[in-house]
Amino acid sequence: WHTDGTAGGQYSAMTMLVGITLSAQREPNCGNLCVHPGSHEILLPIYRKKVQNGEPSYDEEGSEPRLALPNGIHVLAEPGDIILAHQKLAHQVAPNTTSNIRYQIYFRIRHKNHSDYIKSGVLLDDLWVEFEGL
């Protein structure tokens, strides 16, 4: 598993991952996005500690082994479906044991005040500061 945008000392490179499904992923093992629900809440205090101590992220050389997370869930999707994921949600690509190629496009978006939130450090304290209304 990994979280996007956590290398090179960055822990909050974006606000949200947006995936658009281009090929059917109607069952597990179609190369689906595999997510670890609740992992963003588990990882936030770990990332905060890493930043405070100047430690490398899980994606960098010299980092400790990745935390064992509960089994991931394969996201089932149809072409045209949109998948939204918090930046700190652990995820990975599941195996593709089918004869079909899995097509997916991803965008990484930022809140309009993202840079200010990074400078203030609030993104390592509040998972939802960029999600007004939730």
C-alpha cells in the first residue's frame, strides 16, 4: 500500500485523489483500486510524528517497514464511475488476473487554501479541514 504525495518530506501534497473508471471492474482482481478503509485515521498521527521527528516517509529509503493494515477492499466500478479518496487513505492496485487491460485515469486535486494549510501545519492535525460541510 501507499499514500500519494508522501515522498521527499511531503505528507500533504494534495487534498483528494479523483479516479475515473474507463474499463469495467465488476469483480475483484481486475486491476481494481484497492483501498484500506479507515487507514487515513490510523496514518495521520504516524505522519505527524514523522514530520515532527524529521523521519522519512514510508516511500523513502531508510524508512521503517510499512505498517500492517487490514485487508484492502477492491473497489468495483463501471466505466464512467468516479472514485473519490482522501489523500491520506492507503491504497494500492489489486492484481489483474483477467485477460482485459484495466484503464483508469487519476487526478490529484487541491483545496484553494491548500498552501496556507500546509504552512500552518493543520493538515497533520485535522483530516477534514479541507472538506467544509462534512
